[in-house]
Amino acid sequence: MTRTEIASLYQSPASFSGKKVTVCGWVRTIRDSKALGFMELNDGSCFKGVQVVFEDKKIDNFKEIAKLNVGAAVTVNGEFVETPQAKQPFELHACEILVEGPSSPEYPLQKKRHSLEYLRTIAHLRPRANTFSAAFRVRSAAAFGIHKFFQERGFIYAHTPILTGSDCEGAGEMFTATTLDLEDPPRGEDGRIDFSQDFFEKHTSLTVSGQLEAECMAMAFGKVYTFGPTFRAEKSYTQRHAAEFWMIEPEVAFNDLEDNMDLAEDFLKYLIRYALEHCMDDLLFLSKRLQEEEKDKKAEERSMELIEKLQFVLNHEFERVTYTEAIDILKNSKQNKNGKFQYPVTGWGVDLQSEHERYLVEKHFKKPVILTGYPKEIKAFYMKQNPDGKTVAAMDVLFPQIGEIIGGSQREEDYNKLVTRMQEVGIPVSSMSWYLDTRRFGSAEHSGFGLGFERLLLFVTGMGNIRDVIPFPRTPKNAEF
Ligand code: 4AD
Ligand code: MG
């Protein structure tokens, strides 16, 4: 069977005019009156579907087809007819319709609008709903755009391990991976579980970041990036945290913090432009969806129109500000003085919450912000220590609606300073000798960052909840499907 995808019909309708084509897909809507019926068929190759006209006098199973339920899979053989006056630019006049798989009236995705909460409970079916069709198609395109960006610039794609013995971020938010008998694990004399009897003969977890290994690869290839699943056992019930998400981590030798910021800004703008160039149909639908969702909100609470918002980011340079300046702004803000922050900004040294990040971006600077020079106490051990002895060469990129979208830094390349910092924060130096070797043999200034893929997708699609931009989300209390 030579099957034509609906996307190709839209690409060059004129070339199909008057020809016979075979289209396979799932019925989105179906109606009939006596001897004439219409179905909207979608095959997932693009956002749009195709209208199929079927007539009793032209197909021999009209009754069977007219009785089909939404969700059924069919193959349609028909004539491609251009319909310049109608709402849709063309339709198929069926000569033959084969039922691949019928559907039942209980099919949960009926034409009416369902809430996103409800659709999460049917994550196995929701990819067939318009919103998810659009969101996951953007996800796929963005993933390809990420590879394209780095490959065009000569970066090496580095696969870093998912099972790991080290906690890169030092936050203790790791999922243990073990084959020990959980009912009766072996224990040492101190009563603690004896992981030396485990599969890897040491305590092992799912990775929270591929950075440490990426640094090793960068010391060989100069420019590398990772793109893979990442796991964090943080019990954050926010709309921006998932227990399993995908992170992109470039790491570049001989780059300082300034270069790192330039790379991050170029990268984000490239991806936004890529989505605008490759996913316009999906974005237009998502834009309408968002406007619909926010129609009852007050004007000042509504988001900027999606496409306009994406273009806005492309057209503005990100504001580069130090943590110290940001604290001053926040501390003196009306919001803070009027006690409107859930976490009041008391002074230098506090960690920034997403409400603070969003204030800086949405209310104060009104564009994306890159914050640098954070206090060393609130950042990871590997960041380059600034001469002031207090701050590190960290950079967080903050976006409207999202808050932190990228976290990165210049790395401490000095062996002694790094070891001292590891001891201060209690990281076992002995088990990290492989990492420290990068500072013993040809250590070089280097920098990198991590982009949370789903956070980028939240921004690009305008969806509000991380669980709606990953097909089968993992969040606390939720590992269904
Ligand atoms: O700021 P983070 O923790 O940085 C790192 O892991 C560094 N090792 C990156 C590097 O320098 N190579 O995480 C990076 C980004 C965050 O800015 C955020 O976008 C995303 O990863 N992220 C999450 N996304 C979804 N759910 C979570 N639980 C996330 N935690 C972090
Ligand atoms: Mg961070």
C-alpha cells in the first residue's frame, strides 16, 4: 500500500489534484445523513486533518462506516479534490474505506473540550488530542533543533551515564538504584545497609546531571553537549518540577562566564526561532488555546500572545545582572516592602525563589535576565570561586512565566581550590579522584550550563504545567503509564 501522509497533502496540494490517494488515520469527528457522510481524519503527520466525504453510492460499506465511533482507525482510498471556496482547502472523496480498528462509544476523547487535569488521567490517549498533538510535535522539533544547533557548531554529542555513584549537584535528591533485597538488605556492623554487596559494590543512583562526565569529555573534545534523561527526587509539587526530565548540558573548554552567557543566549534564541520556523501551525493552535484558557482573567493578568511573546524574546538582549544588584532591587521593591512575597527578601545571601525570579523578569526588567555572581553557599561545589571569596561565577537564566530555565557556571579549574571546597561541603574527595584528574592533567578554564528541556517547552508552548509537555510525566505520587 502506498500511503500518503496528510502533511504531504498540505505541502503540495496542487500535485494531488484529481488524483487517487490512500490516507490512514484516526477518526476525529464523524457525522452522516442518510446517504452522505463526513469524517475528519487525523494521522499525526501534521496538526491539521483532512475531511473525508463518503457516499452510499460510492462505497460498499456505507452503513458500517456511518456507525463508526470517534477514535476508530481507518484506511481511506479516495479522490483528492481541491475546494477553494470551503473552510478546508481540499477534501477526499472516498472510493473505499477499510476499518483497521473500530472504537467504542466509551472513547474518552470526544469533541468537547476536556480539562488538562482530566487529560492527564488518560496520558495513554491524550497524544490524540489537539493540545498534546501540538505540544509533543513541538517537543520533537525542539529536540532536533537542539542537536542541529550544536552539530552546526562542531560540538560532540556526549552520552553520559544514567547510573552513577556521584551526586553532581550535592543536593542529596537522588533515586537509589539497587538490586539488593529490600526486604532483608545486608547490613554492616554499624547497622547500615552494606552497599559493597550491591550490584556495583557501591551505593548507586540515577543521575541528577551529566555535567561531571561532560567536563571530562570537554577536556578531550573542547566542545561537547549532553542531552538525556535526568532524575531528581525532590518533593516539589510545583508546575515546573518533574522527577524525570530531560536536560541539555553543553560544556566548553577555554570558555569563561561571559562566553557561557553568550552561548546560552544564542542557544535559547536559536531554539525559539527554530520553533517559529518549523511549528507555526502547532504554535498558532497553542496560542488560541492559551487565550481561551485565560479569557476570564483580568487583562493585566493575561499572558502576552504566544507568538508575540516568542518574538519579543528574540528581539531583546537578555539583561545581565549580578545577584548582589538583584537583591538590592528585590529588597527595595514595593512587593517586598508590602509583604507581598511569600518569602521576604531579607538581605544578601538568601536563595532566590521563583516568585523573586519572576518579579525581576516580569515586573522589573521586563525581559529575560541572566543573574551572575551568586553566594558560594547556595551553589554547587564545582563553580569557579570569585576573588572576593564570597561569590562564584554562576549564571542562572531567568525567563518570564518560568523563572530559572538555565543554570550554569564557569568551573573551578584550580585543583587546590576545588579540593578545599569539596572538603568544606563534605564531598568525599577519594571517590571523586577521576573528576579531580581533569584539574591535574591539562586543567583549563571551562564553562557550561544545563537547560531544562521541559522548562523550555513550557515557555515555547505556553503550557502551564510541566506534566503537559512530557508525554508520560513522573512527579511525586505519579508513575502511572
Ligand atoms: O540548575 P541545575 O540544577 O544545574 C545543573 O544540574 C548543572 N549541573 C547544569 C550544568 O551546569 N551543566 O539544573 C539545570 C536546569 C534548571 O535550570 C532547570 O531548567 C532544569 O535543569 N531543572 C528541572 N527541570 C524540571 N524538573 C526539575 N525537577 C528540574 N530541576 C532542574
Ligand atoms: Mg539551578
